Amino acid sequence: MAWTKTFSGDEPIRVNKWLAVEGVCSRREAEAAIAAGRVAIDGARVDDPGRKIEPGQTLVLERDGAPAPMSFVLNKPVGYVSAQPEGAQIPAARLLTRANLVGACECMPTSRTSLAPLGRLDQDSRGLLILSEDGVLAKALIGEDSVLDKEYKVRVDGALDADKLARLRHGLMLDGKSLKPAKIDQLAPGLVRFVLNEGRKRQIRRMCELVGLKVIDLQRVRIGPLSLGDLPEGKWRALTGAERASLLRRG
């Protein structure tokens, strides 16, 4: 099976970079494919790892036969853990059944599928969760160099004034380290939107505690360009190739 596409950019771009931008593979994987003779432009094999593709040229990448890594989008309810369960905890991956599937899925996960959460949600939180076996995607979403922001809608108990909002946005410390600036807005009485560029353990709950607020409900609604949308709670769907490519471009 091959991946084929005509380059429509305005300026030439290195093949490995373009393949990464398209979400096909990482740059390193693209260089390995070139070395293995699996990349051709307009019918001619590409041997130079620094080769650029010109506007209007068509690239063909022959797959190596390995199945594409699986990635799924889940609207996680409260009561499920996104990471490895302990004791009687229930893993969120257990919700990935055919009965809970929305739309089509070419390859259903099984009990042997090793899926990691790309950005954890604790047991008491709900919303957008990506479960994946895709290492390239994991690096883009939760790697040290990731720049993807994450958006949450948080219902809190307690008085929220201008001073507390300012402290939440910038000035708090957790575990002896200053937090990065955050975008935080009050949407309604008791309802706050958090947009974060980092993911400390139970960060939002701990931030709220520092300013005298108690989190009643926490829902993640967006990771970078990927939104939860109207996916019902407890349901899941396959991550599309276009969504993967968008996450890689932004990550």
C-alpha cells in the first residue's frame, strides 16, 4: 500500500519535512524510508535525504507493510482513569467497544492493543482524551518540546475576583517551580475557562486551591486544533489522518 500526493506549496520543501507536516511520519522515519528506497518523486527514486520536492511534483511513499499506529478520540466520563489503573480503578480504554463507537473504524482495538493517554485526565475529570500507540504523535502532544495548548471548562466553588484571576493567569508556583502564563477567563458565575501550555499533575485543581477555590467539575474540551465537539460522553471515534496531520503541524 502506498501513500501518494502532489505537492501544492509555493516553495520547494525538503521531503522529510513535508512528510512530517502531512502527518505521514516523522522526519526520521521519512529519512529511513528514503534510505530503504521507498520514496519516489514523479516516478524517480529518491536517494538523497536532503532532497526537496518542487510544486506540482508527485511523491509516492511505499509503506513498509507495518500497520499504521492506532489513535482514538474518547469523551472520558468521570470515574475512569486515563493511565495504568491501580486496584479497582477502571481504565478509560475499556470504553473502546464497538457499542460505544461513533462512526467507522477500520481497525478495532483489542485487549492486546497498547494504548497510552496523550495528555492524562485524572479520575475525577472528564472530556477529551486521546488514546494512541503512535509514538510520533505522542512526541508532538506531550513531548518536552510540544507547544500545543489545552483548553478546559472548570466549574468552581468560591468567590472569584480580579486579584484571583490575575494570580491564576501568572504568578503561582507548584512544587517549587513557577507556572507558565495561562489564559484564564470567567465565562459565567462559577464557570472558568483555562488554556494551559503545560501539564503538571492535577495542575488546575491545585492552582484553584492556591487561590481558595474548589473545583467541582473539570472538562477538557480541546487539545491544540482538536476539539471535543459533539462527541457524546462515554463514546469514542477514530482519529482521522487529517486530524493527525494538523496535530503534528501544530505540535
